[in-house]
Amino acid sequence: MLTAKIAMRLPRRFFLLLAISIAFWSCTDKPSEQEIKKQNKDTGWEQLITEANTIGKPEWRPMLQYVAELHKKSTHEAVWPFEYEWEEIGPGYIYGPAFGHWDIVNQAIDVVNSHPEHAIKQMFNNIKNQEADGLIPGSIWMPNAESDSVTWDKKIGHPPFWPFAIEDYRKVTGNDSIINHFYSPLIRQITWFENNRKAEGEGFFYNDILLKEWESGIDEGIRFDDTKDGKFACIDATCHVYFMYQMASKWSKELNLDNTYFEKRSENLKKFIQTELYSEEEGLFFDSWAMKDPSLRSLAFETLFPIVFGVATQEQADRLIDDYLLDSSYFNTAHPVATVGKRDPKFELRMWRGPSWNSMTYWIARGCTQYGREDATKILMEKALDQSSVQFEKTGTIWEFYHPLGGSPKDVLRKPQTEKNEPCIDYLGHNPLIEMTRLYDSVKK
């Protein structure tokens, strides 16, 4: 009886953590060779290069071949803390070799069709150093690609896009059993968000609002210019955790585990986003503080994230796409998608405050497809690939981000207070250009 009374007083998350620890020990063994389809390294890269030379418009192919070869060039032999060969975010990155964040997800998805073994190994590397509390390191810094001075932050999270890569790997290979190895890390990461990033009331936040450490991935984003400190629901973080709940519910069912909690939480978050973070008057999604104070509303591209994660209703998605995404005075700039709508007073040619990032354009276009808006997908992918190809022909490289109005990437700023104040070159992490071309080809008819 005493034990039962104590159990009744324990928080519900205690039992979730208990289930997690049990699942952890049963699901995180190193996969067998049979579970990862063995593929000769050189053959995999050759297949990627071949694919790059056969898809999309002919004028894009020199750029795509360059990207394929850059993937190979950026890959290093296995070294601590990685169990498999690892791919840096790009040899032109100003801060040296680094691994992780949403960059590695973009890179894995870019190669998964031709080199699935390499793609899934990057995802195993990604979860390998998950902390005991569930945090997956945002970025792992590898100076000179050597392991003796490896560092990563054990307190800062990052956008959890990685389950997309697992799902894409499953589609390409038919290897559904792979989720046995990724289910527990997903549940543990959810627990980290629940324990460390739960907003007041409903929703989730990133510590951009508290510490300006940019774990949202949007460094110096305009949404946080005038906000007060507080654990307020962020539209991006809330959408991201909704996505994790959705994946946890899906994978739980496939593994014959109870998905009730994850299903309920995803339903609650979806309703919260659709009603409490959406302005019916403007047809846009906002952070909770901007919903309360309209003077704080902005045309940051994060308002489009509900399309990416399937949170918006069909009516909300169509309105976002027609009234904002495809409007050239907002997000459909010469090189889409402008990270701040062109009409916003804070639009400027500076990192995350106006310039276009191909990875974000890809995710938004992919979201349009799931809403049956292939028309928007085609427009965004064609314009972004055309513009990227033009700049590749002029400069011989791919850029971290691009001029939204079609100018030179050298004319947009990175961080004025730092030594490197222009986009990095040879930056793979935000340029899934091969996958963007696949997406274009899939809807071009």
C-alpha cells in the first residue's frame, strides 16, 4: 500500500523516463552489417556523382556534380567521438571542421538516394553522443579534423530535424527495422525538451529568448529583437516538438508499443498552434508574445514552419502559400525564400535577416508538397536552383546563403561584429542541392 501511495505521488515523467531507460538498453546496440545495407564507399560516391549528372536541368549539373564531389571531399575516417566515417558541414566553414546540427540532416538527405549507407551512418554519429538527460549536441567542433581537441556544448539544444532523415532512409532502402536504434534517442530527446524547454502554459521555447545563444539555428533573428525574457512559446520550437511527438507516436505503433501519450501530446500541440499561435486576421503564425502584442509581429520566415511539419490546416496552409510564400513582395524573392519578408521594415541583407538559405527553401517546398501544392514546390525549387547555378558559374563554389534579390553572395553580410562578414564558401550543410533537384523532378510535370 505504501509503495502504491508513493507511486501515485511520482510525476508522470518518472514513468516515462523509466520506460525510456528500458527501451534505451534494448534499442541502442550497434547495428549489424545486415541492418545497414553494405555499400562500397567508392561505388556509393560514384553513384551520387552519376545521379548529379542525370537529374534536373542540364545547366544545373556542373553545380550538382561539384556538390557530389564536395560530399566525398568533406568525409573523414572514423575518429572519436564518431563510430563511423563522418562528414563535416563544409571545408569552407570559417570555424573549421564541424559536425551536426540541422546541417548534417540536410547533408544526409542530399545523399541518401545514391549512398544510403553513408547517410545512415551520419545519423548514427549524430545520436552517438547524446547526453544522459537526452540532449543531442548541436554541433561538435573538430579542429583540423583531429580528435584530441574535440568540443561540444552540453547545454544547448538545436532543431530536431533528424527523424526526417531516418524516414527518407527507410523509403530508399525498405529497411524499417532501423527505427529500433533510433526510437530510444527520440524519446530521450523529447524528454529533454519537456524538462528544459517547456513554455509557460502550452508550447516550447528556444533559449534565444533568454540567453541569445541561438539554439533555434536562426542567429540574431528578428523575432527576438524586442522581446522580454521569459519562457514563452516559440512557433519554431513548438512545431519541432510537435514533429517529434508525431514521429514517436508513429514509431511506437510500428514497434507495438503504447503511443497514447505521444498521440495525445501531438494533438494538443497541433490545436494550440492552429488556434493560439495563428492570427486569423493576418493569416500568419506567430510566437506567443507576438500574438499578445501585435507590435512585436514580424515577417520572419519561421511563420512558414507549420507548413513544413504539417501542423497548419489545409485552409491555413493555402492562405500562407498564396498570400505570402508566392508573393514576390514577401518571401518569393528572386532567390527564394527570403528569411525575412521583403516588406518587413527589418528586412536587410544580413545573415538570417533577409538572405536566402537553400536548405530552408527546400524544407518549405517539401512542406508545400504534402499539402498538395506542387505548384509552389516547383516555383521555389526552380528559382532557387537557377539562381544557385548562376552564382556557381560566376564564383565556382556554393555559398552558405544567398542574396535574396539575385545579387552576388559577396554583397550580403554574415555577422558584422565578426572577422568573417560574408557567407562561407563550399558550405554543404545548407545546400541539399541534389535533393532539391530530385524534389523538382518529382513535381515538374
